[in-house]
Amino acid sequence: LCTLTENKLTGLRVFEMSTANTAIALTPEGKLWALNEAGLPFRFQLDEVGCPTSIGFDTLEGTLKGNMSAHPKFDKRTGETFFHASSAASESPFCVCRIIDGVLTDRVELPMHAGFHHDLFIT
């Protein structure tokens, strides 16, 4: 019923079904994200008493078409966001990406050995 790329019952791709239960992040644009390596960032907001309200998956204005790591890196000085993504279901299983002003602007595919790539650092 479910392959690496699509759930046959719902028609959703795997990265559209994330549990978003690994990390919480506040982007330079002021978005609150719940994150999980397997999916899109899930956007939510807090009401005036601090209760969360779901907004939905953030596709970065349609520019993000796959999963994002649960630990993006934010440069508060430049407003840039960097993240990596890896997928066993993709022809290019590892990439590093950059977001500017809430839009995915750069994606660099890199050769990488198979395995679970949980986090990255930038110097």
C-alpha cells in the first residue's frame, strides 16, 4: 500500500505525510516550523495565550518539492536558511539548499554514501 514515494490510499507523496515531531524552529521570516527529516516543514502559529494553531505544510511558495532536514541552520544577519535533505527514493539522494526571503533559491546535489544524515554544520 505504501512505497518509498507514494501512499496508494491517499495519493500523497512520503514527504507530504511527515509527523513533524523532531524539532521546532523559528525562521528569519518569523515562521514557526515543526520538523522531521522525512517531510516538509509543518507551519503553525501561537495564539495570544500560547496555544498552537496549525497552518499546514510550508512549500516555500511552491519551491520546496521534497523533504527537509529537521535541523536547518539560520543566519540571522543575512536572513538565509540552510538545510540538507536526503532521500532513498530520489535519484540524487543528498543535497544542500539555501532559502532567502522564504523561497528556495539554491540546491546543490552532492555525492554521499548511503546512510542516515541527521545534521550538518556550516563554517
